[in-house]
Amino acid sequence: MLSVTNLNIGFKTPNGLFDAVKDVSFNLAKGETIGIVGESGSGKSVTSLALMRLLDKGNSIVGGKVVLDEFSLFDLTEEEMRAVRGNRLAMIFQEPMTSLNPVLTCGFQVAEAIQLHLGATKAEAKAQTIKLFQEVQLPRPEAIFDSYPHQLSGGQKQRVMIAMALSCDPEILIADEPTTALDVTVQKTIIDLLKKIKDERGMSLVFISHDLGVVNEIADRVLVMYKGEIVEEGAAKTLFTHPKHPYTKGLLACRPSVKYHLKKLPVIADFLDSDTTIAQLRAAYSYTQKERAEHKTKLYNQDPILKVTGLSTWFPVGTGIFGQPKNVIKAVNKVSFDVYPGETLGLVGESGCGKTTLGRSILRLIEPTSGNINFEGNDLRSLGKDELRRMRRNIQIIFQDPYSSLNPQLTVGESIMEPLQVHGVYSGDKQRKQKVMELLERVNLLPAHFNRYPHEFSGGQRQRIVIARALALQPRFIICDESVSALDVSVQAQVLNLIRELQQEFKLTYIFISHDLSVIRHISDRMMVMNKGEIVEIGDPDDIYNHPKQDYTKWLIDSIPHF
């Protein structure tokens, strides 16, 4: 159906033309699913935008040939291409929150496409949109028709984007990172939904992702892109079991495995200039049973550094006649646990289960409703404002989204130095700046980055910046809130390795929050499973993974993509 031949894409920059895609060629058959994998910047999304002819002509130069059946897409006029988009070739864009218009209802945005492309009346378009919402398994389709994007969860917004892409019954659907940063359970639901719709409609699918595990769940054939080129291509089963290119081996190896306990995760650099196999590297990086047993004995022969007892955080919903809440959301409900010095306690669960609220309640960034929080013998709930601020030197948090947690008007150096100024650490800004330079180098950034702004960095670099900021006050305890969830698997491996190195170097204790059970199993000494505000399981990660007691835990485990 689709033939791409020698696709080249260049972007105009002050330093000349940057070659983003180089001589990419592939074919897509009717009913086939092709997976395109690679890191951010490898050229995956740019390739898909070129197929849709959505690249800015003023800043890009596109060459090669793209043929859809008998039509050469690059030879069509803009008006002719507009008729192809949506009707024959449709796309699910990477980030639903930024792809959906925040001031228009979800239903209007889908119905608008149906009216424009199919000439339907307003009533017909609304009926068709509600039918599509049912097809993509959105709850309460009529209510969501009138809802705005911010009123929906990430998975629901992704379903709206899928409905929009399907609205004109396309022959080919391009899905650009449709599951990135979603819970593993929502991710599995979206993948199953795409497979179901594809089979029912007889569509062809181009599925783009940085995660080989996800691609293995859906693709018939896989293209691996690296620095704008296809470095390996083959049937999914063959490519995952017998990868040939070092880059493919690196992508496969850097995702946390549920079969091994590794001191550090392999990264792509380990394979690029080496003939080492994945098995050899995992064997070299693995803990022995004796090492793990000695580590656990040392950890749990200490007194806890943090004791949480009966902690609840409830939010009132609506008010009655006398101002009393009509209902409450029990975001955290009677939670109790201990954390030991030097331990990493993993906290796993879906979005909305209360993980982030629990982390913020411990720090009193959200005031708990009831319960006790005892840190090194201090009752955190009884501390006044000034005492609490001083105590927070020892308990820090790495927030979920590094970009939104950094002030865009401050350089990264100023952001890291600010807590040192607030707490009066060191004798002056000259000493503080020197400390910030050292921290930047410790998280594998450069001193020259001090004067740059957050928007000038990649996602992985921004994550390193917020880690450096959390370390600035030399805390003893850090809460890591989904600190790797939106990163490429390769960058995720680097950040997880860094977090573990810093723990040993600075003698840190972590609560590590994630929705990804394979990440939690890799990083944690113990893990807690949270559901609907309550801890439903707590124990050794292997015991929980191999012998889950709760159906909810089994469901989380079954949702992990495997290859």
C-alpha cells in the first residue's frame, strides 16, 4: 500500500543543513503492522511527519519518494494532500495534551474533522463521534463529548486522539509514541485496542516507539532507526531473539529485566564499540545470591529512618447546605510502613492510586488528614513552618515532570543554587556556585550548563538537573516521584544507574515511585503495591513478582511488555 524510497530530510540551522533522516526506504503491505523503534532524535517522528507532509517547508528540505497505491504524495498539491490526510492516511500524534485544543471540547474536535472531510451535518457528526468514542472504549461517551481535555486522564485523552484519527476510516494509521508515559496497564489497554480496531477495519499500521517491549506486542515487522538511518530490519520475532546491530542489542538490554538482579543496567554505549553479547553483560553486572542476602541483612538490622503510621489524606468533594463536604476522596487511607537507612523502597500502582499524594503528604507539601510521620525521631506533623523548612533539608523530592518543576526564567545553575541560598548553606554565592558546578559534573552534565535555561536541555538532561537540585542540600532521604517514566529506555537506564550510584556515594535512602513494575523490581530492596489509596502488598520484589497475593498485583505484572 505504501512505498517509501530514499527518504531524506534536512533542517536548516544557523550552522548549515542538519541531516535528520538519511536514505530511509521501506514498504508497508495491506493489513501489516510495522514498528519503528529508536531513541529520541533518531528520526522516527520526523519520518512520520514527512509521510503526512506536515513538516514546515520554510525550515526543512525533503527528498525521496513516497507512493500511496498509485499516488506520489510529494507530487500532490496541498489541496489534494488535504483530501488524503484523514481519509486515507491518518496519524495519532505523540502528546495528546498538546495535540488537543484545550479551549474546545473533545467531542467538537473529533466532530469537526468528520464535518470537514465527510460533509456530515452537525447532528450526524455528533452521532458518529459518540459511536467512535464507544469503539475506543471511552466510558460515558456522551459526557466525554462535552468534556475538555484537562478533565480527562492520560489514557482517556489518548483514546480521543485515536477516535479522531479513525474518524474518516483511514487505510493507514500512523501511531507516534501512543503509549509513552502511560501506566503499563493503560499502555496494554491501548495496544490491545489498536490491534482490535486494526483487525476489524483491515487497516495497516505504522507504530512508532522507543520501547522494544511495546513494539514486540504489536508489530509484524520492525525497523530500527539510529541517527536518521535504518540500521536493522526484520520480522519482530527474529529481531528480538537474534539482534545483529550493536544498537539494537543496546536497546534490548537497557530495559530492566524481570529475570536478573543487576548492579547496573547495560546502556547502548556498552555495545556500540564491542562484540559483547547481552547475556555476557548481564552476567557481568549481576548480583550473586550471597551479595543480595548480605545487603538485606545489613539493611534490616537497623532502626527505621522513617516510620509512617495510619497516614490518611482525604479531599472533600462538594459542599452541603451548612458547608460540610458531601463526599470525600480517600487518596491515601490508613497507610503504615517503615523505611530503613540506605534502603530503596519501591512504590508501584496505577495513576490515581495515591502514590504521588502519599509522597507529598510525607513531606507535608499536602497536609495529611490524620496519622503520624516520624523521621529520625522527629514527628513531622507537629513541626511549625520554620522547623519544617529546616527539616526539609534532610528530606527532598524529585518531582514527576522535571520541566514543570524548574523555573523557566532561571538558569539551571540558579535553580540548583536557590535552595543553598534559602537555607544559608556556605558563606557566599561564590562558594555556592562552585558546589553547583561540582554537582552538575557529578550528574554527568558540564559546568558550562550553569548559564543555560531548562528549555535548552533534553528530557534526560533535565532529569539530571532536578537530581542535582535535590542533592544540593545533602539530604539523607529522597522521594523519587516517577522520575524516569517519560524517558527513552536508553536514557532511563542511564538515570537509574545514576540514582543507584548516588545512593552508594551519598548514603541516601529512597522511596522510589513508579507505575512500571519492572523498573521497581530492578531498583528496589522492598516494594509496596498501592491501589485506591491503600497498600495492598508489601515485601521482597521477587516474592511479590513470582507469587502475587492480590488480583490487582497479578494484573500489573501481566501488563508488563515482554520480549
